[in-house]
Amino acid sequence: MSRFRAILLLLNIGKDLVREALGFLRLLLGSKASLAAEVLFLRKQLAFYQERKIKPRRFDDAARISLLLLVSLAKIRTRRNTSSLRQMILLRDLL
């Protein structure tokens, strides 16, 4: 892999990470109703995949990094609040 392609790949991963972070902030700052609607949609999408036995798309590099960051954030919160341990395990299993 040439140096130019490696730099382009890193820039693309960085762009995707920024997009993921902005989406996460939008969810944090948005209303509870919009968050509940998105969770409902994702649950229906997962049920559709499981019913039709379709494999979901593979995670790209930026999604893997953002999930790792979310898991580390969940670990920090778990130290403060042990009730979120189940959520941390679910996130870890996604990786």
C-alpha cells in the first residue's frame, strides 16, 4: 500500500469517526421520543434480519473504533453505576 493511499484511508476513517461522533451527540441532545423511535426502528431492522436470515453489513474501521470508544465510556460509567453492566456486556459482544 502506498503512502498516499494509507493517508487517504486514515482521513476517510477520521471523517467517518467525526460523523459517528456528531450522530452520537445528536442522540444525546435530542428528545427522548426521537431516541425511542430510533431504538424501535433498529429493533425492527434486527428482527427483519433475523427473520430473513440476512447477514448485516460488516462494520467498517470507523464503526469498530467508535464501538471501542463506547465500550470504554461504558466501563467508566459502570464504575460509577453498576446497573449498566448489562449494557456494557451487550456492546462488548457486538465487537
